Amino acid sequence: MNKTTLARTLACLFRSGLLSCGLVLAAGLLAFALAAENDTLEVFLKTKALETNPLETNALEIKAPEAEVFKAQSLGLPAKETDTPYVALGQWLPALLTQFNQLPEVQAQLTRQQQAELAIQAADRAVYNPELGLNYQNADTDSYSLGLSQTLDWADKRGVATKRAELEAQILLADIGLERNQMLAERLLALAEQAQSRKALIFAEQQLRFTKAQLSIAKQRLAAGDLSNVELQLMQLELATNTADYALAEQAALVADGKVIELLGNNNFAFSEFIKEIHVFVTQAKQAPATELSPLTSTLPALASAYQQVLLARVNAMQVKADTSADPTISLAAEKEGTDNKLGVGVSIPLQVRNNYSELQAVADKGIAIAEQGYLARERVLTTKQKQFLYALPRLLERYQDWRELVQVSGAKAAKSLSQQWQAGDVSTSEYLQSRRQLAASYLVGLNLETAIYQSWLTWMGESGQLMPFLDGSAEQISQAPSHMPNAAARTVNP
């Protein structure tokens, strides 16, 4: 009698109830099995006990790590190692900003700020220096002369130059601030994508470990005659698929780590998710009256540079007028010729007869109109992006919240129920694997939603120049504000 025949015989006895009538025969078969076929009968008895009580999964002999994952998540959903505690934004952000401020790009920006300050000081200096003239004439009567002349800044070229330097410095600071916002947004997005890729990698690893545990169960069920060879091959194919998914997830995690290293010089930062803060920010923005959107857009830091370009164009027109104005020159001269002493005073004024510079003034006036239109165009673009942001991101957050509730309430229960039903033989292996893939896909959808939320929020905050003011002024306060929006997708799927 081989193992398969023995297993099927005992199965028939259990199902037909003949074991209670033929106790002696069953005892003989059992003794024979324990003596000659001990391994197969042990698997069979454990499998039938599982069919009698599907909840007693601990009776199966599975390797310790696989059993832990199996008990934690019956469909391979993430275990508790992904359930990281919530860390407020104000707790991990200062260390990141310190590292960010040490980047060469940021240090170069600081040097450019100092350069702009020096330019203001240079502009606030006198335009004309006095001129000293000495003259000696050797003749029958020697003559000596000493002259001093000073051109007056009658058109206030110094004041206009100072205003121009101040505006150029403000434009430079606004551009640097916007550039820094975009740089920080890019690096925060890289850290967010790194966190998402690591969660996807942990999830893929758990899927792989869990499938190995399920394959071990499938082999035991095949040996007991409770599973077909085709179903076992389906489990092996699922293991191969999970192995490939794990390799792809690891590759994506390495790419994300490389991007963080490229942008920040290191890939180990105390980064924590901040969807809670994003939710509070968007909620406050949505509650703002519609009439406040236009003034809000006008105060965006990204518009500061465009607005100051208009002011600079007006100052340029003033500077053209000042530069082309005729500044008088006053001279004072003392002369000695023989025994005669002479004192002279002179005034000279350029005559703008051949060129009155009217064309240059017209060009400068046109520059004002161009700068104003540029400001209006920039304002229109930002207004459109702001409307898109306030329309799209709340919807993403709503879908994210719906996803969390569905996965948390239904996903975990369905995972346990399907696993128990498959082990009891009530669900076919193909249906079971298909259900596992659906639940796994739902988790990955959540990760994609999180990434989309970060990308949408950080892109807008960087382009509008609001990121640095938000982080500097209200991040800690928002972190302490109550919110019903949970933080991490990984915690959603844990029962």
C-alpha cells in the first residue's frame, strides 16, 4: 500500500463515518501507517484537522518567519514592520533643513544675496567726484593756475540708481526664494518617493515570504490528496511572479535611493509622512471664501518677482530720464600771472540740441507695458494652477480616505476569510490567488495615491513659493492640530 492509497482510504473512512463502525480495521491501518508510512499520515491528520477547524492554523509546521507573516496577514498584506509611529513634521524637518542649507547650491544662493547687498551699497554713492586742475605756463611772465570743478547730480541719478539696485536685489531675493522652494520641494518629493518605494519593497518581500508559506501548505495538501497537481503548479507560478515583483520593487527602491543621494548627498534621513499636514492645509484653503482667492493669488511669493519687475521697469524709465538729463558743472579757479592774482568761477551746462534722447525714453516706457503684461500673464498662470490644485488635491484626499476605510474595514477581513476558506478547501486555488492579487493591487493603489498627493502638493507649493513660509511659520502648529486623516498607507491594512 503506497502513501496516496492509504491517505485516500482513511479519507473515505472519515467522510463515510465507517471509522466508528470499523474501529479495529482503522486501528490496524493506523498502526501500519505509523510503522511504515508515518510522514504521510501525519500530514493527512493535520490536513483533516484543519478541515474540521479552519481556525487552528498553528498546527501546521511552517518555518518561524513564514509562520509569523502567515499569522499576521493571511493574504500577504503588510505586517507590523511597516506600521511606523506617526512623527510630527516639526520633529524631523529641522535636521533635514540643516542638511539642505549645507548644500553647495544653497551656499551659492547665500553668496548671491550678499552680492546684492553690496550692489545696493555701491549704488548709494555719489555719482560725480570733484576734479582738480593744475596749470603752469612758462612765458615772459610766468603764470600759475589752480582749478576745482564739481558736476552736480541735478537729475538725482544717485537716488534712481539706489532704487534700481534695491529693486534688483529684491528681485534676486525673490528669485532665490522661489528657486529654494522648488529645490526643497524636489528633495521632499524624492524622500516621499523613497519612503513609498521602501514600503512597496517591504510589501513585495512579505508577499514573497507568505507565498512560500502557502506553497508549503499546498505541498502538504497535495501529499494528502486534497489538492491537485495543477493547483500546486499555480502556487509555484504565483511564487515565481512574487519573486519577479520583489526584484522589480528592489530595483525601484534602489533608483529612489540614488535620487535622494544625488539631491541630498545621503539617503538616510529622519523622514516621516506628512499627509496629515497636507490635509489640514487643503482643508483650510477650501474653507477660504471664493472672493479671497484673487487677493490670495496676488500675495503668492511666486508673483513677487514679476511685480517687482514692473516697478523696475518704471525705475528704468526714471533712470533713462536721469541719465539723459543735463547736469551742470561748477568750477572754481585761482590764477597768478606775474604779480596779478585772479579768481574765476564758471558754470557749464550741456546743450541737448543735436540729441534729446526722446527715443530712449520711449523705449523705456514700452518696457513698463511689457513688464505689466508679463505680470498679468504670470498671475493668470498661477491663478489657473491654484484652481486646479484646489480642485484636484481635495478629490485625491477623498479617494485616499475612501481607500483607507475600505481596505481597513473590508480588506483585512476578506484576507483572513479567504485564507481560511482556501485551507479548508472551500475556495479553489485559482480563485484564492486571484483574490490575493486584487487585495495586493488595492494596497499598491494606496501607495500610488499617496505619491500622487505628495507630488501634487509639493509641486504647487514649490511653484507658488509657499513651501518655505509654510514650513517656517506654521508646520509645528499644523502638526499639533487634530485631524481625522490618518497618515500612512501601510497602517491601513493591518488588522
